[in-house]
Amino acid sequence: MNLENVRMGLSGLSVNTDSALVDPDWDAFAEEHDRRYGLAISQLKSQVRGRSYDNEVMKLRVGRGGFYAQSRRFPAAFYGDTVAPDVQCASPDEVDLLAWEAVATYRAGDARSLTCVYADDDPPDVFFGYRTAPRRRYELGLLRAARPLHLRVVVEGESAMEALGAASGVLIVQRVSEDAFVVVRATGSRQPFVAFPDPMR
């Protein structure tokens, strides 16, 4: 398993399944995913006690013990951390600016991944982009000018992203009602990293 997927240290636990979603062997995906991430996800969820900001496409929990976001349609898409985040409400106009900056940060190569969910259609209207190397990306779906129901950008840049206020961390935007949004910011990255080894590799 990649070191960036499950990070554990004295300061807490971080779980990010993004890299597992990049061109997987779908026949073995469910079994492999649960074996690699199941225990860490359960542990992180047990530590996050707080408020629910769920919508039709994504579960979002935020508390003093951390936060996590998990897709309703595809629960293998999970991001969570036990760091206490900053949480604020945002207007639709503010969300448009945040989405623009998130996309610009990703396109500039200063983000590890970008997830935008626009509608709960069948198939869902979603964009997922993941940086596999400094100049290589894996992308699924299309970026749109539409306001997202859910957006998450994992920032790893050389200079601070203005909307995040740091050069590394995560920014989540979630619609909670027709014109109400919540913004979750968590800065920094986990050290040291400890991987749960994959005995099959």
C-alpha cells in the first residue's frame, strides 16, 4: 500500500483512498479495499464524533475528534483525518470562488487530488482527478462551470492556497441545503507515515 493512503502517528490517523481508485482491478476491488482500508476507516469513524453535514451525494461528519467525507453511492471513496478542522458556512457566491480556486490549484499541479460531484445522476455527474507523478494525472469525468454539491481538494503545493491558508492540507465544500454550504479546512500533513503492508505484493 502507498504510504500516503493510511497515515498514523502520535498526532492521529489520516485515511485517503484516492490512489486506490486510480485504474483498479475492479474484479478484486471490493475485497482488496476492505482488507487494506476497512480497519483504519472503522477506527477513524469511531474517533470522529460531531455534527453531520450530509447531502444526497456525500456523508460529511465534523467534530473535535476530526472529520471524514464518504461517498453515498461509492463508499470506497473515503477521506478522513483526526485533526480538528476549521468549519464555516459559505454563500453560493463564495462557493463559486472556492471552486474556481480549487480547480486552478489542481490544474497548476499544486494539488494531489480534486473531487467534484455535480449531480446524483445515474451514472453520477462527477470529476475525479489524481496526480500520479509531478507531471502526470489520472482523470475521470469532466470539470464543469456548475456549482458542486461536494468538492474536495487535497493541496500539496509550494505556496499557500489562499482559500486554505496553507500550502498543504484539505479543503472540503459541501452543499447542505438549496443555498447553504459548509466549508471544512484542515491544514498540514501527517508525519511520520506508517503503511499497513500488503502481503500480496
